[in-house]
Amino acid sequence: MGGGRGASIRLREEPQKPLVKSGSVWAAKLCDYVESGILWWFDDYSSKKPNYWMKGNYAPADETDPASDLPVVGTIPECLNGEFVRVGTNPKFEPVAGYHWFDGDGMIHGLKIKDGKATYVSRFVKTNRLRQEEAFGAAKFIRLGDMRGAKAMFYFQLQKLRVRLGVLDVSNGAGTANTALVYHNKKLLALNEGDKPYAIRVLEDGDLETIGRVDYGAQLDHPFTAHPKVDPITGEMFTFGYQIDKAPHCIYRVVGKDGVMKEPVPITLPQAVMMHDFAITENYAIFMDLPLVIDGEHMVKGGFLFKFDEKKEARLGVLPRYATNESQLRWFTIPLCYIFHNANAWEEGDEIVLYSCRMSEINLEMVMDEVKPGNYTSPQIYEFRMNMKTGEVRQKQLSILSADFPRVNEEYTGR
């Protein structure tokens, strides 16, 4: 099933000791002077404005070498063996200007349990971006936190200048691998929707090692969502990537249980949107064309690059899982909303049921500054029912309390 040619997974080894090119040292200093001028003009030094998302419980943490035989309260069953891992945003270097909660470098925390004993470790994902900044000893890449207000245009141009002069290399990506992890085809992948996956090796002592960037034998040439879905029955992984700079703005992919990526299926969207998640059922994939759009004019006028556009429709798209083109894609218009995360989806007769964490609106600037009551919208669990026979769609609120980052038993994914 799925058809199309493919290629086995291939890893691109990152250099062990990333170095600043000798010819780019003077260019790097020149760009730093330009950056200082931008910061002075806009009075935007981060040191003058302590960021809520850089202190307290959100403060950056250092790497931790494997700490073994940790004190245990109670008893760990001797039959419980393995390693629990999670990834999150953790900036290694102080941001020069703006900072957004989503900006930090990916750090994986691991808790290995074996023979009733526990070992803890934490390691940065050694992305192309982080290796270069480690060589400089400072933050150099543009961040989401820089994409607010007229000054953002200068930061975009500064990034282009650094690339053009050879100060930065974005040919192997500039993502952070800070959002989620997935285990597929015996490989642990660290994910961020702006880049390709990074493969992670779990060592015998529990330590974590970045192997390299995954391109599936050069089949993957676009970003890869942080929330792919692995079918527990077939062993396949279903994924997509959205692109803000070129049509069709979304690409759907299927990766076989053997790690072979199938041919891309374009999903045409009228404009670029932030599509953070999607869902699968036994026979369908569900896409979300929701009104969190790219708006440069809004940014220049003082807002954030991503804007919730109340004039745009909110739609859910349903496509057969093994479609080779988008001709069978069906769109269902729903009341205006935004969804970061879905819990699960399944089929009931002619209906497709989707459980999601729905917000009536979204403002991504809320995680650039301190979150206070009244300046954010809480998500609630909603049920969406799409009738594939009649074309009708219904929604129903299931929770009153705020709820997000849902998890289900992965043996029931899509069912």
C-alpha cells in the first residue's frame, strides 16, 4: 500500500567539531556590529528586559552527565527496564534580542531504569544550528522572538547577510529539534516543525548522543511535523510538513514500517498557515487549515509575524491515507478556532470523529511576555464529527477546564 518509490533511511553525520570558517571571522564581526546598531536603534537589548520565559521554572538548564544509582523512594519493579525520554526548549546561549518560548534549543532528558535502579541524564540535541552557535559561543540565528515589530525586517536582513557572507550555514537546516520525540523503525527522532528530524542514540549507560539529521535517502526535502502518527497495527508513520514560503504550503508523506518514505502528496492551501498537528484514522489522514497565518504587514505595524485572522475560514481536510494525490481531499468548514494538538481520531460508520484541544482564538505573543489572566485563551477538549456521506460537520465541547498536550494509549492511535 502507498505505492511509489522510496529509499531506506539515511543519516547525515554532523561534524564532531564545528568550526567557524577562517575567512568568515571578519564577516562575523561585521555582522555583529550591524546587530549592535539594530539593537541600539530599537533599544532592544534583552539584558534590559528580563524575559519571563528565561527565569524561574523556565530558566535554562545545563547538561547533566549520567547520574547513576539515584535514591529511590519505594521500590522500582525489577521487571521494569528501559529509558523514559522527553525533549523541551532550553536555550544554551542568552538571546541577543527577542525571545519566544518556542525558541530554545532542544534538550532531551532521560531517565533510565534497569534492575531496580535509576539513572538520569540530559543532553542537547546537536543540531546544525547549535553546533554553529557553539563555535561562536553566542546566539547568532534569528529567532521567533525577533519577529515582532518593524525591527523584525532588519533581523531578517541580518540573517540573510550572515548566510551570504558565509558566517552561518543553513544548507543543513536551522531547526532546534525542541518539540517532540517519536520512535519509529527502531530509531528515536527529535523533532521541530521547521526542520528535518534528528536521530538520537540511547547508549548502554543511559547517555544520549545525536547521530545526525535524517533525510530518508534524500527523499525528504521539506520540513517535518513535530507530531507524526505511528499506526500501531501497520507500523507505518504518517507525517506532513508545512512551508510558509512556497505553494502548495503543505506536503503529506507516508513512511513504511521499514523506514522507506513514499512519494510526496501536495496539499494545496490558499495561503501559508501554522499547521502544528494532524490526525489519522484507520483509513484517513486529517489536516487542519486554521486561521493562524503569516502576516508581514501586521508584523511591521508592531505585531507578531503569525496572526490569527478572523476573516479566514477554519477547515478540516480529510484525505484517504494512501492517496497519491489530493483529488480525493474533502474540506469541512468549522466555526472559527485554532487547534495546536489533537488527542485522537477514529471512524464510526459514515463519520470521522476527531478529539482536539480547541481555542476560540490564539495570540502567539502571549508566550513572548509574561502570561497574565485575560491575555490568553484556554483550550478545551472538543469533539468534531465529519460525515463523509452527507458532508455535514458537527462540534461539541467536552471539557470545561483548560486542557492541552493530550496523550492516549498509542495502541489506540487512529482507532
